[in-house]
Amino acid sequence: MKVLKFGGTSVGSVENINNVKNIINDGDKKVVVLSAMSGTTNQLVAISSDIANKAPNEAIDKINKLHEAYTVTIDKLLTNKDLNKDVKDYVYSIFNFLVACTYQEFSIDLENNIVAQGELISTYMFNSYLKQEGLSSTLLPALSFMRIDADKEPDVAYIKQQFEVAINDAEPSDIYITQGFICLDDTDKISNLQRGGSDYTATLIGAAIKAEEVQIWTDIDGMHNNDPRYVENTKPISNLSFDEAAELAYFGAKILHPQTVTPVRADNIPVRLKNTMNPGAHGTLISNITSENGIKAIAAKDNITAIKIKSARMLQAHGFLKKVFEIFETHTTSIDMITTSEVAVSLTIDDDRNLDKIIEELEKIATIEVDTNQSIICLVGHSVVDHEDTYKLFQILQDVNIRMISYGGSRNNISLLVDTENKINSLRKLNDYLFELVTL
């Protein structure tokens, strides 16, 4: 059995929903994981924000407009009168719930409940559409098996056990439809796997059922060798190893949730990235197979803060770095890059929620400099530190001011820190240098 995940754009219009139907209608048994229709989650987050800001009228206006948009989509999608009415009634109940939320005190729990409605609508609507088209499908509620623990990590054993219960109790079908992104927490409250979490849902299910393959369907022909939003002439990468894909996802490749490959790599379950609008394209296959050495792809991660910790007296003292790392651990803040010199250590973080507290503690033991609005540019490929062409990336030093370089910490990754205002230029220059669009 395969697991196929379709993102918001893939189910973002009646035409695209029909494309998805055609893709999955091949007679094979499969689990289909759906995101909310494109734009819905952003609207639900905005509604939550209005409630938090005590602006119920603005929230209700957004709710009504979103409801109207869904009504139009349902009428276009479902020509069967009984199914049309059933889905409209279901969607009506959800939007009544959202209106009721505007009269409640804002909380994270309330926001999680609001944001979860997008996936509930898309899966109910899509399952009804498949029935109208004569396909054998059954809806599996993700909240019956998808769960995170007290550390906000997936409860893998629970997911496996409860998914087996859910699918065994369900009506036998060729296609099982479920929601991505949403889950329960350790206290049985509705939560989620964060932005892009539908990818994670798919691979967690894939690992639970030992799937033949997990497919992530989006609106692009697989993972590209640079960011196509900023760089022309990018190309899809046909094959990536799990390590390479994980590095790219963590350091900014938007096509994948950072944790996507984690559940499936131990069982060697391949992940294939495909384009819903161009299903015939090869896409990108992620597996345990390593193909050719050298830099394959470039990704960038924004909203980075660089912290320079300078202490000529303390840096080489026994236990100094331990004290530094303990401060970040105390404030549950992860470090991305780190470099050291004789008198200073520089590091980066992507979560600045506790920055003031971190700085306050660091200033007790060292002099601190903070640079905000930074971006990490990550260059990924198998054994990049050993490859004969890797020197080309350093040609960028003559054009761009590099704040930090991380080289050698991983054989598959070289990272550069630049001012965010230089990011796009850096991506384009590296594309030229590394992918031979210019001669050096």
C-alpha cells in the first residue's frame, strides 16, 4: 500500500481536485492525506488573530466570506443533490462553530481548534466527490490516531496501534482519506504538526503501515537545485539521499516539512516528490541510495539571528562553552550554526522568542553582539567537503559579505550566513558558480 499526500494547491480548485481524483484512480489500495484548500489555513489564522485582538466583527466578516467561497466550490464540485446538501450541511456546522469561537476568550487551544477546520472540510468534501465519481473511498479521522506526546513529538507507537484499529474498523475501500497536519496532544486536545505538517503526517502513516512508498504531491516538479522563486533556470533533482533531503528541508526548501523523512528512513521507505499539475514528470525520489558526489542543491533559511560571544579570558577556560550551551538549553532554543576563534564564538538561532533572556544571561560571562535579519544559505550534496568542484562556492566571497561559514561539520552540508538583503543575490551568484552557467 502507498501513502499519497496532496498539498493545499493540489486541492485548491475544482480542476485540481479532479486532477487528484485521476491520479489516485488506479485501482490500487492507498491512503490519501490531504491538506486544507490553499488559502484556508491563512484565513483561519487571521480569524484567530482577530479573536485574539478582540475584533469579533472582523473575524465574522472573514468567516462569512470564506463560507461563501466554499459554497461556490461545493456547487461546482458536487452535482449530486444529496451529496451537495450533505457537504453543505457539514460545512455550515463548521462555520457556525467558527462564529461561536468569536465570542470566546482567545487561547492557543482555541486557535488550534479553529485552524484544524480546514483539513476537516477538505477531506469531507473530497471523500464525497470520490463517492459521486463512483470511487471506493472511506474517511479516516486523523484525530482518532494521530497524536503528539508531552514533548510535542509524534507518539509513534500510539499512531501505529490506533491507525491499525481505525483502518480495521473502517468500511473496506480502495482509498482511505485522512487529514494531514492536525493531531491530538498528550491531553487529548486538538493540536497540529506545524506548517507543512501534512508531509509529516504522510510519512508517519507510511512508517506505521510499512508502506511501499510515500508520495508528496505539490505544484512543482520535485525538489529543485535552487529556489525557483528567486533564481531562474533551476532544475528538478531526480534523486536525493535521506540525509541530503533532510538537510535541504531543515535549511529552507519549502517543498518539504523539516521532519518529513525522519519516520521512514529507518525502514528504507522511499519518498517521491511529484507535481499534481504535471503527474508525468519524474519528480524527485528520496531514498537510502546515494548518487553522485558534489553540491546538488541550494536552499535558504530566513529570520536568523547571529550572536557573537566574545571573552578573551573565559573562552579557553574549561567549561565555558558548556555554560554557553546550557543557557540556550534552559531557554529551549536550538542552535543552527556555530564557529569559534581564539577569543570568540559565533552562533545562530532561528527562534528569537527568548532572545532577551538569553542575552541577559550571556552578558554575565561575555561581551555580546547581536545581528538580526540574517539568512543561512545551505549547500547540500553527498561528500561536498571532499568534492573537487566545491572550491567554486568560495568565488562568492568576492561579491557578497559572508558573516559566517560552517564547513566540515557535516560531509553533506556547507552553510553560509549572509544579511537577508543579500540573500537573493547570493543565491543567484552561487547558481552561476556552482551549476556552470558562467565560466570561472
